Amino acid sequence: MREHEDLRAAHRGVTHRALSPARIAVLVLAVLGLVFIFENTADTEIRLLVPVVTMPLWVALLATGLIGALCGSYLTLARRRR
């Protein structure tokens, strides 16, 4: 019994200090996000029905992604409520 408790305690200590696969994935995605932003700083013109808006490309893509994420989460919530 004592060995089992020692192994659990040792295991807990290792998982708190080590980089887990999830943390590594988040770090990789954060670095890729920063590279994406710095590579897409050129201004682009976007037509919103009538007005033409000029903004950096990364802002336009981020806004599109956020709109898509909001639509997806709304549909997921609507499906759960049924």
C-alpha cells in the first residue's frame, strides 16, 4: 500500500512540472498564431455590402473565424436543447 501511495505522489509531482502534450499543443498553436499575424499585416480592402473597409488581413480572417465559432457554438447549444 505504501508503494502505491509513493508512486501516486511521484506521479503527481511529475505531471505538474512536465510539459504535457496539451500544453505543448497550445504552445505550438500560439507560436503559429503569432507567425500568422506577423506574416499577414498587409492591408486589404473588404466590401461589406456597400462600404469598402480597409484593414489588416489577419484582422479580417480573425473576425471571420470568430463569427464562424459563434455560429458553431450557437448551433451546438440549439441541438443540445432539443
